[in-house]
Amino acid sequence: MSDLDQKLSALASRFDAALTGAPDEKALDEVRVAFLGRSGEITLIRRSIGELPPPERPEAGKTINAAVEALEAQLQSALASLERRHLDAALDETIDVTFPAPRAALGTLHPIRRIMNELADYFERHGFAVVLGPEIETDANNFDALNIPPDHPAREGLDSFYLRPDLLLRTHTSPMQVRTMREHQPPVAVIVPGKAYRRDAIDARHSYMFHQCEGLLVGEGVHFGHLKGMLTGMCRALFGPAQAVRFRPSFFPFTEPSAEVDTTCPGCGGSGCRTCGGSGWIELGGSGMVHPNVLRSVGYDPSLVTGWAFGFGIERIAMVRYEMSDIRDFYENTPAFLEQLG
Amino acid sequence: MRTPIAWLRDYVELNLDTNAIVEQLAAIGFPVDAVETRPHISGVVVGKIVKLEKHPNADRLQVCTIDVAREQMLTIATAATNVAEGQVIPVATIGAQLPTMKIEPRKMRGIDSEGMLCSAEELGLPGEWFEEGIMQLDVSCRLGADVVQMFGLQYDVLDVDITPNRVDAMCMMGLARELGAALGKPTKVPETSVSYGGQRVDDDGAIVDVSFDSLDVRVTLESLDCRRYVAQRVSSLRVRPAKSWMRVRLALAGQRPINNLVDISNFVMLEVGQPLHFFDFAKIGGKHIIVRDAKPGEQIVTLDGEERTLDSTSLLIADESQATGLAGLKGGQVSEVSETTRELVIESANWVGPRIRRMSVALGLRTDASTRNEKNLAIGLADLGAARAARLLEQEGGIIHIPRGFGKTPGELTVVKLPTTEVDRLLGFTVSDKEMIDALNALGFEATVNGMMLHATVPMWRGDVTIAADIVEEIARIVGYGRVPTVIPAVPEQTVTSDEFHRERLIASTGAALGFAEVFSLALQAKAVETRWRDAGIDVPKPVEIRNPLSEDQRYMRFSLVPSLLEFIARDGAPRALFELGHLFSEGASDPIEQSVATFVLAQTKSDHPAYTDPTFLALKSKMNALVRAACGSEPTAVRATYPALHPGKTAALHIGDVVVGYVGVLDPRLAFAYELGGPVSAAVLFLDALPHATAASYRSASRFPAIERDLALIVAPEVSAGDLSDAVRGNSPLVRDVRVFDEYRGAQIGENKKSLAMRVTLQRDDATMTDAEADGAIAAILAVLRDRFEATIRG
């Protein structure tokens, strides 16, 4: 074994020992500098090649290069094993996953908005537009154009807040039927979600301000069966696929024939429970075929077009949907309410 | 309307239990709001007290011998004080079940008592409406008869909801007729036949012939609002309690029995739907009944003892000297039937409904009569009402005179003609000609089919049926709304669009996505809200006032959504991020102004920050920018501005082009103080109608070459805004891709009356990699401009 080989071999043993003893990346780097660095031991050995006879120098150079390669590989492997140790150590760490996380602020939509959006989604899927309107209405739009002349007994149930003799807070979303039909020629297919006001004292079931969703389809060949179809679909979208819809005769001045609309009680599926008072049905609101006088009041010809309309309380739908018992919860907006239903 | 099933059964056969009747009524448009279940009573029979003796061992008891048409008389001891020999009374026999007890044999002070005499209350009737003590039956009742069967006390009482168009059904006859039509059963009509005239025994015992045709009262109708007036005189009456069956019927229907005369007028109204008034014949001044408008200021004392001052809205019944009643609404005290009444005049009149309604509203008085009269009763009902009352008064011993009618007579019956296909056209299902005819005839119409046309003659009591659609509804009610098919319509293209709704929806969902919780609050408020704002020194528009509020808490419409949001924050504390979409109201020059807005409030916990970079403001501004970006596709420019409720020095108007789409700012500290808000609060409003709709964007390719960023720290005067500086940099060179001011500093290091703004400028070329030299050149040009325009210097 040549002198060079001996030197390299001794160096390799020391290198190996140094690597083994190096606890971290910094120590490894120090080993690299000490042995392989610009002024490290290998450099000293390389310089000693000059002391050899020229014919031996190429061979010696090769030997040194091979040794350096081996050392570098060793260094890489030491680095890799160190990284592995770090990862193993990281994998061994545990935390208390039950420790409470800070509450992230999540924005919410009010349940009334959610129901409005669901109604809009359903009706838009079927080609309806969603329109909005003013809450201050003329007496003429709110009543007269809807076939409710002054002194009509039906005004009783629609006790209004008046701003002036001719201006009031709309008692229903129905005046938007009139506004929409006056501005557009048939066919007209709209729903109108929005606020309405009636002079009711506030209690668990009543509020002077509430939200309604009006529906209106007018065109050639429109009949009551189309309303039943749309409402059956609407109830299924809102409450589930087993919902049925039934009509009961009723009276509204702006529709003829008129009907109350019931849907299967989602609470019990129709067998009777507290939500539905044992009847198995939930009342949604009023509906009917648009009265010929209303069609005439907007310039439509009732012999050419027919139409239906409905008006449902959004709070009512939401209360059934969310099993709520007090309508005031909607307007008090407590954090608990908004976080649960928003 | 309280509807005893027992009473309905007088006119139609009902072999159905209560639930089935309720369902049937609902199916034809008469939902039942409540069912009053009658208590179970059995073993109560009609008995007659044939002997009454003092109890040998008890001063306060009497012993009755009672005939109940059995082999043995019953011996019953009673503590009641209103018993007398000859009385016919209800007797609960041994084994009888009463609402609160079961009758057992028992000894009362040594006497075996075989039952109990019953009060009305013990039969489940309102005790305070009947005689104190034992209930008195009529001497004509069959002894031994079952009292429950006789009165129909086993049948429940329904509270039926009757829609305002169906005044014909606001009576027992009417509902019975509807049930009969639905069940295919005939209905009986109340008896109205009487004999006119007769003989009367005078108080001194003399027999007097009474003429059958002597109304002896003139009737003058001065108002066309009285369409018909039937007057009928009845003589020879005695005021006493009504027959027990009538009192029971009335009590079950919720009407307190008074005496035979008053009860008959109430009974006829509940039975056939025609309100009546009885005048004491003796009290009609000048024997002249005049129907006329009230004079302004005229006064009347009504039957309830109220003195009322009238105006010309009121329509009166008067005699020659004074007002005697409010037409169709309530009688007056002057001509009231009393204990001494021997003769009366039946008034059975028909009124123009709206007139009665106006009068009722003006007087704030609603009666059972007015709720019917205001709905345009059928004219022919006036004659029926009088005739029925005459029949019942005859049974009370009255001598009946011929009725006299004034005003209109019932006109010809309406005939509605419609194509037989109309049901199909409106309801979407076919009904055979026979089904249509049967349904209508069952309801009292006379229907025929003539080729393709259906002719329906409307019965006189159905004034609500005038057009084809009405006939379609009648047919559908009887054949069943269940026949309506379920069809999804193919909705054709239309011109109506949903833009406004979609904008609201987008604002709401973006608001939620940005961490805000949406609230819905009530839109009416007290004066106090406005006062609180004004007292704090905030400008408030003139709020819109409700003329007829339910309470002072709800007299005004909201002029801002901020107050309720602040109240929620005051209640719930920070941190809180809320928003609401809604309308604002204020008085305008002529009409009230209604504006659709979205209002946001951000309440944070206290933090230390220099006054000139308010993080509350920036946090909300960044969210408002995002909202506007979402709604219009472009970022708004902030311009210093003022807006009520916002801090005058810390508020920006948000501009899209020249349009102000909203405001964002720190809450006015005076409001924060007024609402006792601790931490920093900022608020913003967006005007939904001002937001331009997003226009189709066009894509600008991103450069594929690296960008160079340079940070500049510039010293400027404090009034130079970050916005002005950024605009100047942006406009300087096409190489500038982005400018962002990221810090502001004031302090000793840069001297007084100066501030340092740090900005990052991003430079980039589309066609090549930019060299450092190019960047240096661009920055030098920028600095030159900033030096010229703002005297900006580089911070050394």
C-alpha cells in the first residue's frame, strides 16, 4: 500500500468517525469543510501530489478523486439519514387534538334569505323571473287593481298602515302582479319575494312586518293544474321528495276560483303531529286563477290569456322547515339564532 | 261562526261524526278553526214536579215527587229554591252521567233520593245565561224524554271560518245547504206559514178581534242605501223566557238568551242570516218609520247604553221625533223591546253593504248584524226573515199582521252563460255535462247545457256568483279540488328579468363570504331613534310617519339601517360583523322616497394603532371594495367625503366613475357614545340602484417576462394622500403595472408636519425581460414627477 493510500485510508476512518459523531446539519457541514473544504485535508493531500515523481502523478490524482467521491457519497448518506431522523422525530410528535381552536368568523345568510334563494332557484329553473318592488304602495295598486274596491269586506283581513289616504305599506306582495303585468305583455312568469305589512300586534305567531313570496304565471293555456305542478315541485325542493300538495276552496278577491294550499306536514309525513295540529297538513297560503277583473285592470284580455297566482308567507315556510315556534326570532337576530340557521 | 252540529241537523241529515263533517266542510271551502267537544251526558230525562213538600229533617231541603213517565214516581230531595209544583225540569236519574259526576242512590237526611234535578250548567251549558237553580223546560216537553237527545247536546259545536264573499253561509241554513249539496242530501227549509189576524183577550178580559192588515205605521225610505224594508206588526205578545229548545240552540251558538222576543230576532239571524230589529210598537213616535241620513252632530243612545254622536256617514232609522236605531248596525234604546212590550214591529231590511261598512268603521262599532249587512245580503232575504220571525212569534202567542214591503223587490235571477269547456280551460281537467249540472243543481242553481254552452241560473241568495269563473269554482267545490291535475308548465320566453334580485342576492352572498352575518330587522321604529340621532348631532332626513300606527314604538319608518345594527352590536358586543339589505324611507318633496341599500357594520375589539391608519376603517374598506368588485367588476375609488352616521374626517365615498355607489367610514364617535359602544366600529352603505351592472370583461394576457419590484419611501406633506400619490405613479409610465402604498409613518425621524409613505412599484414589460437600467430609468422618472407635483423627497 502506497503512502498515499495509507493517508487516504486513515483520512477515511477519521472522516467516518467525524460523520458518526456529527449530531446535526451544522456539525456535518463542519466535517465537510474540515475534510473536503478549500483548505481541508483533501486539499493538503492533493498538494502533496506535486512531491511525487511526474509519472505517478496522474494515477495519484485518480486515486484522490475516487476517494473524494466516496467521501462525498458518505456525506450525502449521512445527511439523508439525518433528515430521516428529523422526519422520524417529527412523526413521533403528538398534540392534544381536543384543544379548542379559535372560532373562525364565517359569514351567514339570514334564514329568510335562504328560503328566498331556494324559492328563486326552483322557479328560475322552470323559466320564472324573480322581481322585487316597493314597500310603499298606492291604495289603487294594493287594492283597487286587485279587485278589492273601497268598502270591500276583504279589506278587513288586510288591515293596513296608511301614510296618506292614497299611500300605504303594501299588505301583500300582490300589487307586484299589477306592476309587472302593466309593464310586460304576456307571457309573464314571476315570483316576488319581499316584505309586507299588516296592522297585527306582535306575538309568537304574528308580526306586523313579514315576508311573502308571490307567484304569477299568465299566458295562453295556463290552468290551475300548472299551479299544482309547480307547487308540488316547490314543496319537494323545500321539504323533501315525498311532499304532496292539496287545494282547498277559499276566497280571495283577486282570484277565481281560489284555493288555500296545503302541503304534507314535513314533521310527521302526514300522520299528524304537533307541528300540523294533528291534521297531517301544513297551510302554505292562498292561490287561485287570476280574476278576470285583475287581468282587465292591466290591459290583458281574459278571453285570450289565463293565469294563476299564489302568495305564501316565507316566515311560515322557514318556521316549518327549521321547526321554529316563535316568529320574533327572525327579527331579533341573536348570535345564537344566526349561527344555527344562518 | 259558532255552529252547533245539532242545529245543522234541523235542516239536513248528517250521519257523520264530527271529524267527517269538519273534513267535508273544509273540502267545500269552509275550514273549521276549532271544535268544541261536548261533555258526555246520559240518563237525564224530562220530569214534572207533581208534588213538593218540605223535608221533614232539613229546613233547606225540599222533597219532590216527580213524574218521568215511568210506573213509579221518583222521590228526589233538592236544595234548589226555584222549584214549584207543575214545573217541567231535567232529571238526572240513578246511573246518569253528568259532566262532573255520576248519579248514585243516596240518602239525604233520612230520605232516599232517586236522582237529581239539573241546572243548565250541569247539562254543560253556560250557567250564567240561564235561570239560577234548576233549568226550566217547556210544559209541552214529553215526560220521560231523553234531554240530551231532545236538545242534541251530544253533538259538538264547530267554529267555522266563513270567507267574506259567502254571507249566505253565515247562518245555519246556509251551511246546512252547503253540506247537503256536498253530501247529495236535500235540505229542509224553516217553516214560515202563519195565520194572519186573530182574537186577543184584553187586560180587562174582553175579547177583541185584531185585523190582519193593520200595520198602522207609515214607512218612508229617504235613502237609496236602504234597498228593501219589510215591516210586520205582531200584536198580543207577552215577554217571558223563550222556549227551552230555543234558549239551548242560542246558547250553543254563543248567543246569550234574553227573552222570547229578543231571542227570536237573534235566532232568525243565526238561522237564515237576515238581521232583524224589533220595535216596540207603542214607542214609535208619530207611528212613522223614516230611513234617513244622520244629521251632523245628531245623537243616539244605542241598545248597549252608549251615547253616540253621529255624522252624515250614518244611516238612521228614525221616527218623527228622533233617531231610533243605527241602520243595519244596532237598535236604539228609545224603541227597545222591554218587559212591557205587547206589540212590536218586525224590521227586516236590506242595505247597501258598503254604506253599512263605512258607518261601522266610522263608529268603531261592529255587530253580528253589521258583519252580515255590510256584505250585501240578498234582497229576497228580507221577506224570508220577517216571515220566519212572524212564525216564531205566532208560536209565542202573537197575532200576526200582513207584512208590508217597501223599496226594491228581488230582481230577476242572474243567469251566467259559459262554454262547457271553461272548467277545463281554467282548472285543467274535464267534467262531464251531467256532473256540472248535478253539482250546480245541488247548490240550488238551475243549470242546463245548450249545445256547447252551460246556462246557470243563480239562486237568489248567491249574490257572489256573477261570472263564468264563479260557476267554475262552484262546480269544482262539489266535484272536488282533488281533481286538479299536477302538471309542470313549459314556461315560454318572456321579457321580465331578474337583474335586481340577482344583484341583491350577489351582495348578500358576497357579504356572507366576507364574514358578515346577515340580519333582518323590523322596519318601523319609535320617534326615539330619530331623537337619539338628532341629539347626537347627526343629520337625519325627515322620516316617513305612519298615520295609524298600532303603538308609538312603530310610528316611523326607518330612515337608516344603521340604528338596528348598532343596537345588535350594543347587545351582543364585539367582535361582530353584520349587514342588512333593506329599504330606507324619507319624506320627499311630494312623495316619500324609498331607497334600496345594503348596510354593513364591523365592530372590532380595541387595538392600539396610530390614529392616521385606522385598521377598523381599512378592514371594512377592503371588504366594501371586494363587494363592489363582485357587483360591478371594478374596484371603486375612495374619495374623502361625509355621510350621516360616519365620522366626518374618516369617511370615503366609493366612486365607480362619476357615480357614488356607497360610503365607508369609521362610525361617528357621537353615535358610538350614544349607543355605548366600547370598541372601534366602522360602517358602510351601498346604494343598490346606483351600482352599475358588471359589463362583459375582456382578458388582458399576463406578461410572460419577469417583473421588477422597487420599494420607495417618500417624505411628503401630511395632506398628500396615498391615493393621489399612487395615481400619479400609475399614470407616469406604461411600464408601471402596480402601485401599492403599504405603510405610513409620522414621527421625530422625519420631522414635524411631514409624513413618510412607503410604496411598492411593480414594473414589467410585455415583450422582453426588463433590465435593471430600464427600471432605474422608470423610477427616476417617477421620482421626478412626484417631486414636481408633491414636493416628495426620498427618505434617506
